[in-house]
Amino acid sequence: MLFKKLLLLFFFSILLSCSHKKEQELTTRENELLKREQQFADKEAEYQKLLDMRDSLNDLKTVEDSVPKIKNWPKNIAMSWNSKIVCRESNCSNYVIGDQRNEVWQFVSDSTGNYTNVINNNKLIRVYSGLYDAEKITLDFTEDNTAKNKLKINIVLDDVKESVIKGTQTIIGQDNCTAKFSVELTPSSKK
């Protein structure tokens, strides 16, 4: 009988050890599965970040596409021009009808935009910011707030031909006086 008890005890111990071994295998498999799930979750999060980045880049491209690109001066304009400016109307004390000025205008472009440099007696006297479309050229100049005599100049050159450019210059001076000038540009011999 002792033998039977020992035999029974032996079988129970084998059964217990087998079930304990299976339990360990199940725990190991479960841990490996959790580890794989975490790796998958990490990859999914990384993929979502990449999708978000792609979407933000697409949004940025949409914004860039909606911002008008700087259109440089065409070659037939991007050069030096002799100007003849004649006062046609004025209620300003420092501009008289019939006053005439002759200057050299240089149409230049860089990465920040289009500009027109106005040169008189080999000195740069003014820089206009410019816009160009197929129909006209618009130039603007505003003195900064620290200037003693505030001046705002707007030029619309709406008659653009290869050999002559014509338009109107409007100057708003101190106390909101206004002077209007006719502008005629002809190509300078110094291109």
C-alpha cells in the first residue's frame, strides 16, 4: 500500500509539474504576444505621425500655391529707363503745374520682390516696390514714420510698350496735398 501511495504521489507530482510547465509556457507566450502588440502599436503610432506630417506638408503646399509667386520684371522691362515726369495737377505748395523732372529708373528683381531704383545725378534717391501683371506696372513708395515730411507715392504705368512706358504718378504729401504727374519712360542707352 505504501507503494501505491508513492506511485500515486509520483503521478500527482508529474501531473503538477506538467501543468506548471504548461503554465510557464503560456505565460511566456502571453508575454511575447504583449511585446509584439506593443511593437505593432508603436509602428502604428509612427505611421500615424508620418500621415499627419504628410497632411501638414500638403496643407503647406496648398498655402504656398495660394500665395502669389513673385513675377520678376520681364526682360524688356528689367533694364534702365530715362524718365520724363511732368506735373499736371497740384494743390501742394512744393509742386507746380508744368514742373518737369528727368531721372533714370532701373527695374530690378531679387528673391524678395520687384523694385525700381530712381537715380538722379548718379545718386539713388528712391526705391519703389513694384508689382507687374500683363496689363500694368504698379509702383509704391511710402516714407517711414520717422520722416519729417511724410510722402506717399503711387505710380501706375498702364501703357507698357517695348520702346515706351507711360502712366501716372500720384504724390500725397504733407497735410494730404496731392500732385499728379504724367510719366514717360524710354529705354536708356546704358542697358
